[in-house]
Amino acid sequence: MIDRGQRGLVLVVAIGLLLALSLFVSILPAMMRLDLALSRSFAVRTRAHYLARAGVEVALGELAADAADPGTLAVRLANADALRAMSASGEGFDVSLELLPATIDKPGTRFSITSTGTARRGEKTVVKQTITVTAGRDAQGRASILTWHEN
């Protein structure tokens, strides 16, 4: 049995539980909206990252395909849209390729490849991811990645 001094305690506990439950229910939609916004942002950044990687792979493929004369490759790529792929929505990649001078400690042909992937979310949000790669070719003409930098 509950004596007269403890009757109010049950009411206080019940009100406390209802307050905690209502607080949880009121915060839940805000937490869900935040989680959804973070997921969308992550998806757009990931899409931009992989578009930039695709540009690097296209450039490396062009380097491997044109191993005979790297100087003409750089000129051909500078004047062509071969390394630019954008969709109607404005998503895609843009790659620039620069022939680097050979040095004593780094013989052979070296290139600097800069690829920028662009992804969109809505009309105004544009996310860009840039990857800069230094690639080189050995005496057999095989292209390989020397350095990789993302920002």
C-alpha cells in the first residue's frame, strides 16, 4: 500500500516519463532531417570524387594509348575535348595534362594530370573535387602513377 506521503511521487514520476517521451518524439524529426542532409551531402561529394578519378583514369588511358610521342599527345589533348566529359546537368570531369621536364633524378617522360570532378545537388549546390597526379612512363612506354594528391 501507498501511504498518503507517497501519492504525489507516482504523479511526479509519470509526468517526468511523459516529458521525456515527448522530448524524444519532438527531437526525432529534426535528427532525421539532419541525417538526411548529411547523407545527401556525402553522396554528392562521393560522386564528385569518383568523377575526378574517372578523369584521371581517362588521362592515363590516353597516355598508355599514345606512348610513341608524348609531346604530340600533350598538344593533341590541349586542343581537344577528349578529356572533358560533362552531362547536360553540369556533372562530369575536366582534365588538364601538362608535360613535365625530365630531371637527372627523374628520367623519362612525366606528366602532371589535374582532374576536377563536378557534381550537383539541386540548382545552386555544386561540389568540386580535384585530384592531381604525377604520372610517368618507363622506357617500355608503360604509364604509372608517381604521386597522388586530393583536395
